[in-house]
Amino acid sequence: MSSIYIHIPFCIQKCLYCDFPSFAAKEALYIDYTQALITEIQKKSLLCQSQTIDTIFFGGGTPTVLPAFLLENIINTVFQYYTVSKSAEITIEANPGTLSDSLLSSLHTMGFNRISIGLQAWQDSLLKEIGRIHNRYAFLQSFFAARKAGFENISIDVMFALPGQSFSQWQETLYSIMALQPEHISAYSLILEEGTPLFDMWQKNQLSLPDEALDRAMYHFAQQILSKNQYQQYEISNFAKKGFESRHNQVYWKTLPYLGFGLGAHSFWENKRFHNTYDIKKYIQCKGNPSLLTEETELLTSAQLQSEFLFMGLRMTKGISAAEFEKRFGIPLHCVYKKQLSFLIEQNLLQKQNDCYFLTPRGMDVSNTVFCQFL
């Protein structure tokens, strides 16, 4: 089984915290970009003729800014050139304000069976603060329209530790989305990325952010209240009702193979990591030729593959399996990482149960420190 990621780098307005390869006001490029993307999808199909595609994920940017006919051309190309499992999870990201009844109906007809809606915050004042194009009312319209169109697997993204955000506002956000009963909730702490407007404001002392204690209090509250309401945490930032865990994201955390298409898209295939150009002009000029648009191909060593297996797998609450490690790499886990595992267990950052190692609650709070042990 393999997976596909498709990047749509267009937005109505770029959010103030976003450092993803995406652009606003580029409608003139939609058709040329889509044609280059379709050609890339066709040409790369030679890489996995014997593989079945189990998950497809349209990310961005905001994929739903594209007209329905262009999205249909893209997904139909995937169906034509790849063997897609009948039970495949096919996700599209969307921002409120870009979804209409007709578009949602079309998406469902095309084969999309999961939609991830970026709410981020319940309060209109906070949405404005981080540069979102929508308000709470637009989100609610989008959510109910998605249900009406037949989507039975809806994920909602929310963020905490936002500029000026209070603990009570975070509580209100979580209680409000739980009342809607989505199948999946992603809850991320705001990370200031260099080169974004929010980062620049922070450097100039123009941004009031919650301190670390409030950040952790918000995270712990999310863990507690979501678990009490049938949303089980299965990864550091992700919660789902039983059976609705994101299959596509687990491909990344389990370091399984996937192909990425589109501007800046990354791939992990046959133990190689590579990504496409981040230059949109160059991407379109390459006309989908993988040999021209692919950059920074790296063949991972056995040590690198083992390292990634651990620090990616430990993001999941069930952790990593020593038996799976030995099956994949032909060497017992303790022969490679005995010292690190023992140290982390002594520090109460890691637990072992039967065959598995997983983060403790304290380990989740300082997960990057844990991961560094395996780099």
C-alpha cells in the first residue's frame, strides 16, 4: 500500500503565521499549474505500477479555491493512472469561506470522503488577529453544508497559544466544536516561523503571546476534555472518534512510502527523500517533468531510516514496536538504542509496555527533547 499527497499552493489570503509554499491572488496561474500538476501525476505513475494507493490527501494552500472542474481533472487523473483502493481515504483541506453547497456536492461525487476544515479559533477577534479570511458564521455554514453533501468524516483544525488568546477562549473553542460532533479534531500550538508576518511582529515586540505555562495548560485541558468526550488522542496533536484516525497522517508517522505532487511537495519512496522545486514559475515551466522539477534527492542510510522510525513513530500515543523495528531493519531495537531508551525511561519521558515504547505525559510536553535523542 502507498499514499499520495497533492499540493495546491493557492489561497484567497495568506495567513499571518503560514510559511507553507502558497500564494494569494494568483488566479491567472490556476489552469497552467493544474496542467503541469496533471502531467507530473501521469509521469510519476511509472514509479508505482505494482502499488495500490490507500490514501490521497489534497493539501495547501487552500485546495478548495480551485474551480471544481480543475479539482475533478486532477483526481480523475489519479484514478486513471493509479490503482486506488476501493476503501481509500481521500481527504481535501478546506478553509471556511471557500466552500459552497455545489462545490461540496461535487467533491463528494468526485470521490472525496474526508474533509479537513481549518477553523483555528471560535472567536472572530482571534481569527482576525491571525489573518484568517473567515468568521465563525462562515465556518458553521461550511460545516453543515459538508454534512448535507454527505461527508461522514469531517476533521476540524484548531490552534492554541494564539496572540491574546485566553484560557476561557480556548475552552469555548473546544466545547463549541465538540458540540458539532466532528469525527476528528487536530489541536496545534501556534509556532512562529521565521519569515512570517507574526514572527516579524514578535521580533518587534508587537505581539502578546501566552506564556509557556498557559500554553501547556491549554494543551492539557484539550487532552482531558477531548478524551472525556469520545475523542481519543492517537498522536501528539490529533484526536479522533474510534475508527476515524487519519490514515494518511499515519503514513508519515510510520515512515511508510508516499509520493508528493505539486509545488514543493515532498516524497519518500524506495528509501529516498526528494522534493519538488519551491519556485512556482519554474514548476509550471517544467511542465510536469519529474527530472526537471525534482530537487535534493537523498538516499537514506540504514541509520537514518532507523532514527526516523523512532522519532516519527513516537509521535503516536501507541508508540513504536520493537518487533516491528527488528522486522523492518533486521536488528533488535536494544542493540541500536539501548542507551537512549534506558535514559529516557529513567527520566520518566518514555514508558515501555510489553513490546512497545511510548511517550509519557511528561514526554509529550517535551517531545522535541525526546526526539533529539534519536537524531
